[in-house]
Amino acid sequence: MESEIKAKAEAKIPGCKKAQKQYAKKHRQTIHRWSYARLCNAIVSKAAQKGIAIECQRQSFNEIPEIQARDLALNAYQSRQQTTG
């Protein structure tokens, strides 16, 4: 991803390393502010290009990691059952 950002910066601002670095920094900051849905969509899109199947599920909040993991797995399973019939 970093190489893609650098390539975009070079294309937008050819010949000026300082301006390219500023552009890349702002671009990275924008990426770090993505919502969960936007991040999930980006991952699904890139995975589809490579032929990789992805499942996105919201993770419930629970202070006990084991329960949180169980709930996530159950939600993914139930979602898969609904989509495959």
C-alpha cells in the first residue's frame, strides 16, 4: 500500500520530493480515518481482485475475549447460513 501511495504522489506532484511527502502523509491520515464499513469494502474489493473470499462481521463488545471470539464466530456462521440457504 505504501508503494501505491508513493506512486500516486509522484504522479500528482512530479519532481518535488517535499510536496510528495506531504501528499503521502495526508493520504495516509485519510486512510486511518476510514469507517469500519469503508475498510471492509476496501478489503473485500482487493481480495476479489486476487480471488480471495472474505467475510465481514461486526464484533460485539465484551470484556471477556473468549466470549467476544465466540460471538464473532457464531455471527459469521449464521450470516453464512442465511446467504447460502
